[in-house]
Amino acid sequence: MEAADPEGQHRSVLPESVLAAFRKIAGKDNVLSSPAELLLYAYDAAIDRAVPSAVVLPETTGQVSAVVKICAQYKIPFVARGAATNLCGATIPCRGPWCWPLRG
């Protein structure tokens, strides 16, 4: 399923069952899925942009492991993201995966 983000770009939409599993693991406040929230994770310092399907903010290694297992189960690609200061677009979610920001 696809939807348009605020800039009119199309993005993949994860099934609600997958988002619910992410929320159960990481907590509802740590799973972002609204178009406005996702737009913040659609770019880094490069020119390219692609809006992710969701952003999960796991706080523990156990949560990371559980979320990655869900991704593997449903064959959902993911992008681990640092501070988004890349100049090459390496953290841009090109195929609509979820994004996993790494916090310092």
C-alpha cells in the first residue's frame, strides 16, 4: 500500500499489524508514522529524499533485537540512521523501509 507524504512523494505504508508490533515493543511514543513526523527522516545533508514507512526509536538492545526480528519476519528492510549529517544520502530510506535513528 502507498500514500503521499506532505511533499507529494509516494511512500510505502506498513500494515497496521506491523506498526502495532513495533509499538508493543518500543512503546507508542517511540513509533512515528504520521506524514509530518516521517518527513523529518526523509533526508540527510545530501540532495536525495525518500520518506520512510515508519520510524522506530528503540531504547534498549532488547527492543532493537525484537524490532529487527519483526522486520525479518515480514521481510521489511530498515535503515540505521545516525545524526543525518551524511553528504552522500547513505541514510535515505530508498525503498520505503522503516528508519531506526541511533541516539548518542
